[in-house]
Amino acid sequence: MQPELKIYSYSFNELDINIGLIEEAMGYGRGQSPEPFPDMIAHALGQCDQLCNIQGSLLVSGNFSVDKTGSFLIEGVTFNVGKKIARQLRNADGGALFICTAGAGIGERSKELMAAGDLIEGYILDVIGSVTVEAAIDKIQNSFESELNKFGNKIANRYSPGYCGWALSEQKQFFALFPENQCGIKLSDSCLMDPIKSVSGVIGFGTNVKKTAYECQMCELETCIYRKIRLAKAK
């Protein structure tokens, strides 16, 4: 099976991001943020269709294997992801590497507002940017899952460099598998993605894998807003 590059793009409005979702990401319950946050969030959301340039890609490969001691091999490149991720991928027959971005505009506008002293407005846009890229990769993953289901395949959970013991430094060899400047994403010398509101990672697929509820307890990244939300819901 030759690797296949799938390309996706969405408008902000296609992602159905609402005030309640942003409130939740900010640490409030839906409909529970104090005034004037609801109006400020609504105002910020109204700008996002112009600020965002949402793009994503999947590099789908059947040339994939997992070493349960803590790595996977795709297209001849080994990624040392650690035992936690390798255990979740162990039954996969193939893998899809993903990259996705909300674009540069929303992050740049957030920085501009903060530099001008509008810290709350800048923060709200920053949160929206994070939610946007996660909503976009959710939509891509759901689309990919639907395609696979037609042929009796399923997907495992997705995992990203920088989480669960997968070193961020492996972004270099990760991005080398994609065409240069794919989705407009570049890496800094420290392997951070630019635009900053971008994500990357792997999705395993096959007949014997399964997608489970995310085990945020296995991730050490205490600052992850999604970890906080999921752990709060689990209580």
C-alpha cells in the first residue's frame, strides 16, 4: 500500500464552536461564566471566520508496525513514543500521521490584543484558537473513521508528540514525511509548530483496534485545558 496524503479545509463556521464550549475550555461550566464573559466570547467568535485559515492533512500508510517496548515504525521511520502510546497502538494494521492548524491569524490577533493591554480579549481568542484546532482535527478524525468503517476497519485514539512520553524533538522526522510547508506549518528550532494553534500526531487503524475514552490520568501535561475538562467530567 502506497502512502496516501489526504487534505482537508474548513471554514470556522463549519466547526459549530459555541459559547458554551469556550466557557468550558476556560474552566467554567456551560452557561456559567460570569458577566461580561458571555458577550465577550460571542464578540470574539464573530471574528473567527475571518481570522482562521483551517487546514489539515493525513498521511495514511499500511507500512506500519508497533514494538510494544515503546515505538512504532511508519514508512521506514521509527518513532519512540513510549510504552503508554505503543500499548494503545499495538493492534493497529496501519497508521495515519496528522497535522492540522487553525492558521496564523487568530494567534496573531490574540498577541496584538494582549500587547495593547486587552488581556481578557486576547486570552479569549487564545482559548478559541486552541478549541478550533482541536475541533478541526476531531472533524478530520471523524471523517477518516467513517471512511474506514465502510471497509470493516476502526481507529484507535490519536496521540501527539509532547504527550505521554513522546518526545517533542521527534517532530523533525515527523514533518519530514510530509511535503514541505504542508498546511502552512513550519517548525522552530525547538520543534514548536508555527502557527502556534496547530497539532500533529498519529492515529492507528485496523480491524482489531478500538477507540476508548481518553485516559487523561496517563498524561503528565498538567497545563492541557482538555485534560482539565475531561478529569472534571470524570469526577
